[in-house]
Amino acid sequence: MVPFAHASDGGGSIRIPAACCGLVGLKLSRGRTSVGPMSDELARPLSVQFAVTRSVRDTAALLDAVAGPEVGDPVVPTAPASRYASQVNIEPAPLRIGLMTTLPGTTDPADAECVAAAERTARVLAAAGHHVEVAHPAAFDETERMTAFIPIWSAMAAANLIAIARRIGRDVTPDDVEPLTWFLAERGRQTTGGELLDALSAMGQFARRFTQWWDDGWDLLLTPTLGELPPRLGVLQTPEDPVVGFAKGGTFTPFTPVANQTGQPAISLPVAQSASGLPLGAHFIAAPGREDLLLQVAGLVERALDWSHRRAPTHG
């Protein structure tokens, strides 16, 4: 209906719907677009604001229009040497790409069709002269990383309700929000300042361990975007017990939250369809600040696996 649709991503919420809907979803580096003057990256370190689009070209054009800092921004990544729109048609120099198709911390593979989409993308890159091998950062298998993620995520939910209450001039009640939002906000209210700062410190230490992989000579990590096929509407909604639906996200979206913890850019591309016609996404994570490289690779993949004509089936 429109060329760009606004979206935010605090754990994958640009890339996940992009994968479910056959769209391009770029999660930006922390600070690439300003969230000022109403907020800042220190208060909401997991979340970025951007959009979903139908093409890599449109993603790059929009990024040129909105990227850049505002006065007082606490996090300002290095700007690219040229416009993002110019990156889409650049053939990247030979890259070293790790392919990961197992669920983090396990030897269990993601859904077979999701894996096949990532492997198809890997073959495209290998045919273009890039080195692709099964590899990923050892830190990705640390299950403790979610111990830091949850307190921060919950505190952000509590802070969001405070901000909403300030705008509407009254307290937010359980009737105003979804049960999971209320559950997370309640948990966030119970998190002490010391616990929150400890979680932020743990997240920063994890980010150093995780991004070391890129510093060791890797350029990109390629995974399926989702661990499972896009679900039917309502499957993840469990209002009688919000924790059940929240827990289901662990296997549905195992690959996306890590880039929010580390602040790295990541992109989901609609590279294939399942046997039943559902969209399937391939997911790339780049080094901090390297949206330019993601757009170069995304342009290459888009030219090889043109998805402009593809539409998921509709249901009456």
C-alpha cells in the first residue's frame, strides 16, 4: 500500500514481520537514526526506529533521508563514505561469511524450510565468489545472555507505560494494553536500579565477546530470520498466561534479539517461499556501523533472487 511502513525493533520487530510478510527489514546500528528529542539510546538501548519496505532500493533511499544524529545524541556511529542508495549496486569485495542454522545454545536445527532458505542464500553468495562456511560466534551459544535481556526489556516496558500515562494524563491500566505488555511492565517495576545497571553491564560485556568474531576476520553472519514458519494469527497470544506466548518466541525468533543486545545492524531479506506459499527470510548481521555492507550484500541477493513479483497466497 505504501513504499515505507514505520517499524521499531527492540528484539526483532522490524525483521520478524518482514520475514512473515515477504518484505525487506533493516534493523539499524544503535544510534544510526536519532530517537531524540523525546528519548535517547541510554534509556532504550535495545530499540531502534526505522521501517519495512518491498525493496532494498527503498530501504537505502529511506535511510539516506533519516540517518544521522541530533544534538545531544549519546551514541553516534560513523557515517558512510557515500550515500546508502549508492551501496545497493556495489559488488562487495570477497567476504568471509559464517552460516548458522542451529538454534543458539543447541545442536537442534531451525525449521527445515527456514534452513533451506538460508542455505539457498549461502549458495548465491558462494557463486558470487564469497567464502561461506558453517561458523558463528561462540558467544551466541551463551544462554545467560537472555538473563540480561529480560530485565532491560521489562524495564523498557515499564518506562513506556510511564511515558504513555504522562501523555494521556492518567495512569495506564491493564485494560489499556495487551496482557503480555502489562506482565512485562509489572516485572519491570519490580526490577531495582541496581539490577537494571547490572543487566546493562552484563549486556555490554556480552556484546564485546560477541562482536570479537567480526574483529577476528569475519564479515557477516547468515542465519534464517525465523526458527519456525510464520504462525497463524493468534498462536502467540495466550492472554490467560502471557508467559506461555512469550516463551514460544524463543524457538520462533531465536536469531534476532542478539543484534539488539550488541547494537549491530541486521537485515531480513524475503529470499524464498515455503511449500505452502509462506514467505521465508534470510538474516544477516554485520559489524557495528556497517549498514553499507548489508545493503551491498542485500542488493546482490535481490538481483539473484528477485522477489518483486512474489506474493503470498490470500485467505478468505
